[in-house]
Amino acid sequence: MVESFSAKIVDGISKTRIFPESYVLGMADIISWGSRNAYIFGRNYPTGQWWYFPFSFVVKSSIALLLLLPLGLLFPFFNREKRREMMFLLVPPIFFFAFALTSQLNSGIRHILPVYGFLIVASAVGAIWLSRKFYFFRYVLIALLIFHALAAIRTAPNYLAFSNDFWGGTNKTHQIFSDSNVDTGQSIKLVNEYIARENITDCWIVSFVHPELIGAIQPCRVLPTALRILVSRNVAEPVPPVIEGTVFVSTSDLPPRGGDEYVPIAKSTPIAFIGGNTFVYRGRFEIPLAAAMSHAYRAGQFLRSNRSEEAVAEGRKAVELAAYDPRTHLSLGLALIRAGQKDEARRELQMTIELAKPNPVFRNAEVRAQQEIKRLAGN
């Protein structure tokens, strides 16, 4: 029902011919995804939550805006002659918020950024109105603006991971969210500066950054993450089950958004925290699951190159290292299908489903395995 309503909204927007066709097509493409997982306070919600964006707004907006916004909302009730003008400021963000509540695409406050321009102006109107009505409020307003400016200075340059002081500040945002509210790979420059400052040469990194980009700009060896299987064209080097040295780990690759690949590393005490989203560890770490996933990703890369025998070999290595993880069985199952070994492929896909069911994090692996089993049955 929600998807149908959203589809009608997109169709209506298209008929107005106000927005470029590419914008409307992009909106339709996003809605076609249906839903994305939401990660809030360490809990993984398999579908979007209607309260995600209001909650994100309260966490990610400055304290000054949160305190002044009620004045802008109340202004039209006390100033009837300005109601028409205020409707131009308040109706668009209210409509946008209402649409966002039904979208189920809970992956960052970036999806509601258009509301801020309207709400900031509305808050300014309310603040000026109250300052004229009560002289002492001017000093309150000045104090709030100074606090706002200092908060911007304290946050720099980690603006994307910002959360206001009511929620602990920028370095605590990762405890609330695990999505683009915290990390989109923006801290890689800060990581590079840390590597140069500490004169680090033996290091590993798992980050939400294009793998070829990482290899081109720093000496760290790349550890597997979900992004590798999406964008990497070159066959990645396999990761050993045991690594040593300095390790940089993005909060996006730790549970609940990430799997358990780097839990053995996260159990140790970090030596630094960069950009509000990257932990730094140093020592010797056993990471068999990460090693298994590197072979699973290699299997996928070999399949894209039509090298099915090598893909099967990588899939078997992945299962050998982590037979308890559904993703390794899925990688082997897909490789076996391509190699024509359908009976064994079916067994691996069934194992994928059995291992994935208890954990919603592996929902995509479960669905993919079910789809492949149906295709095998049809053949």
C-alpha cells in the first residue's frame, strides 16, 4: 500500500513537468528499492521505520535550530497577517517530511536535506519576532548563535558524522547510527594524515571507499567489506586468517551494519578514533571470517570474468574458513551453478537459507539463494 501511494506521488510529480525527467526517474528508481535496513542504537531493523527521519533530525540538527524552530512554528498562530507568507516556508518541509515517513529508505538524513533551508528561515522569523517582543531574548539569541558557531568549529572537519551535544556529540554518533549519518568514506584523507604523522608502513584498512582508490593513495592493504563486491573490477588479493600491524576499521563494517568479520579486532582497545567513524587498532589479530569473505568476493569477481573453475575453488576456500556463514555457501553455490554442478549448488544454496534465517542481516543472501533454487527447479 505504501509503495502504491509512493508510485502515485511520483506519477503526479512527473505530470507537473516541473522537475527534470532525470530527477523523476531517479526518484522512481529509489522507490523501486522498496526499503532499506535501518540501524539505530545497535539494533538492525530489516525494514524502514516511519520515525527514522524525525529522530535523525533531532540528533543531527544543531541545538540552536532545535530550540528556535518552535518559535517559527508558533509564529503564524500569533501573527495572522503573516500566515500566508509563513505557509510558503512551512508547507513544503511538512509535505517533504510526510513523504519521507512513508519512503522506508532509512539510510541517512541526507534524504531530507531540502527541509533545512525552509526551517532555518522559519526559525529566524520566529527568533526575530520574539526578540522584538521581549528585549531580553536578544541576549538569549546571541548566546545560541555563538554556541552554534563554536559547535561548528569543534566539529570541523567531521561535519558528516555530526550529532548535537544532547546526544553526546560527533564522536558518539556511531553509537546511534550505522549508515551515511556517520560514514560515506569521507575520512580517508584524515586516515592518510594519521598514517603520515605516525610514520606507519605496515597497515590494513577496511573502509567505505572504492578499493582501487585506497590502493592508489595509501600504503595499507585492503581488507574486505561489502563495497568490494559492488564496485571492484580487479580481482582482490586474498586476506590471510591472521594479520599484524595497524588496522583501520570503519564503524560501518562493525555490527549491526557490518557482519562479524572484524569482531576479533573490535574486542581490543583502539589506540585512536578518526573522523567520528574510523577506529585504529594495533596488534596481531585472527580474522578467519574476513579471510573467508575475501575468497567469497574473489569467487564473485572470477564469475564476472567467466572463470567458473577458479570461482568454485575460491568458494570452497571461503566455506572451509567459515562454514557457519551463509555468504560463503552462497558464493560457492553461485560458482557451482556456473560450473554446471547443479546438485551440489542446490545443497549449498539450501545451506545458505538455513544459516541466514536466524539473522536478518543476511536477508539478502537468503533471498538470493531462494531465487537461484527456483531457477534451478525451472531448468
